[in-house]
Amino acid sequence: QQPFLSIRDLKVHFSTEDGIVKAVDGLSFDLAKGQTLGIVGESGSGKSVTNLTILGLHDRDRTAIDGEILLDGQELLNASEKELERLRGNKMSMIFQDALASLSPYHTIGTQIGETYRKHTGVSKAEARKRAIEMLRRVGIPQPDMRVDDYPHQFSGGMRQRAMIAMALVCDPELLIADEPTTALDVTVQAQIMDLLKDLQQEFGTAIIFITHDLGVIADIADDVLVMYGGRCVERGTKREVLTSPQHPYTLGLLNSMPDLHGPVDVELSPIPGSPPSLLNPPSGCRFHPRCAFADKVAGNLCSTERPMLEIVAGRGSACHLTADQKRELFAHYAELQ
Ligand code: SF4
Ligand code: MG
């Protein structure tokens, strides 16, 4: 059976004044219907760019794209702007960190949700308003029949986020892309929004790509996890596999710098030394090698000369030159830390 979303060898390169930025450089993954894939990585790892490309929201003039994006069998990279517009909001939809950027300050919440619905269904204004109220109720806005006529500035940050989710889901999309949607919120509201997304996914059966730099959020919501580094996937597996038995030194580093996942144990947190690679002039071989504590365990200078290929077997794999035995050892080291 064909996966609902299938990405093959995606490359997204921008031209800038300083040269070509290889923001995404050979990324492949699949997503099944109704599943949640968490994409985790530092900023600049290519996770947001990947998702803007799926939605067709990249700057076409300055971007060179190669590869394949199949949504329900339809190739998106060749789709016309008109076709993409038909798909956006309807079949695929997105929510961002900043609700204010996606909501217009000039129109009421109800109008904005309603117009999105009208655009794709052609219903009357009265019908669309009813639908907007219904959606606001479903995302937990109190007194939705009153609040529907409010403007975004009359909503709190958490309520705006809910309104944006209502707008994203109003046409019952099959794919929802959520790019750090809770990062700007305080912890309590963050937890409420995560619960809301989980409930809505149950109800609507939406497939979700959840982009975050926070493994705690991944632990909460994802079925599968994809770890990105320097525009490439370095590890893929189920949430359990990735969070409890990481196979890639970068994932291990992320886990070691996450207090929440370790519980109350007073582990010394060790952020990964160094900074993310330049994508103008990425490191040769394994892009993580300048920061990797394990590079010298690999024979020869393979880490700095040869790209480790990502080999996925039954949904599980990593891109690293370490042997399977060495990776097991890595995991033992991680278990010790826990
Ligand atoms: Fe580290 Fe080498 Fe594996 Fe890259 S390939 S993660 S440098 S051990
Ligand atoms: Mg981002």
C-alpha cells in the first residue's frame, strides 16, 4: 500500500548573495494516514524548509528543488499554484508558532475561519458562520457564538492559537503540518494545546507532521520520529526506539541535553558542543563530524570524507559510520546516564 505522504530524495537549495544554501539535501520519508511524525532538529536543520516546500510556500524564483513529494499519489512539486491553493487549507493545512502572523488583524476570527471554509466548499456566509462557531467550540473557546465576532487582538495568545487550529482544521484536512505551534506559549497553555491537538487528531483522523526542537514535545505527541541535522535525516524510528535506544550520536546528544526525559535524576546535562553546520559550505563526509564525540571510533577518516547513508529497515535506521555493535555500546552509555 502506498503511504499517504511520500518524500523521496528531496533537495531544496536557495541562491543567496553568498552562494547556494543547501537547506535540505537528500531527504526521504513516508507518513501513513492518521499518524503523527515528529521532526526534531536544531534551528537551521531544514525542518521548516521541508514543510514549506510540501505546502508549496517556498520562494519559487530563488529556490531549486529536486526530488519527489507525493501526497495521496499526487506529485506536488509539479503542481500548479492554483492546484496547490486548492490543496492548501483543504487537503493539507498548517499551523505556526505565531498565530498573529497567520491571522489578519482586520477581520473577525469568525470571518477568517468562515472564509477559509467558503473558499473550499462554496457554502453561504450564514453556513460558514455556523461552521466557524462550531469549530471554535471544538477547539475549546468559551461562548463561541459571542467570540466569533471578536478580532484576533481581543483573544489571548492561547486562544489565538486555538483559533488558528480551528482555521487549519475547518475543511477537515488529511495532513496537518504544525511548526513549533506551542513554543511561544507558557507551559500550562502549551500542555492544553498539545492535548487539544491529540483529541482533534483522534476525532478527525488527521496525519500530523509536528516540527519541534523539543524532544519533550516529541515524547508527548509523536508516533514516529525523524531527527534532522544539516538538511538531512540522521535517524528515524518509532518514538520509543528513538527516545530509548538512539542510534545516532547527534540524537544521543539531544537526549542528553533534555532534563525532562531523564526525570528527577541529577544527571549532568551536556549540550552538544559547537554549533549547527553552515549550509552554504557544509562539512564534508558526515555533516555532524566536527561536533561528534564518536568520530575517532570509526576506522580511518571515514567520518570526514564519506557521507554515511541512511539505511532504513522496517522504519528504523540511522546515518552513521559506527558499526551496529558500537551503536549498542552507545546506547549502553545512554542507559547509564539515565
Ligand atoms: Fe559521528 Fe562519524 Fe557517526 Fe558522523 S558518521 S555521527 S561523525 S561517528
Ligand atoms: Mg523553524
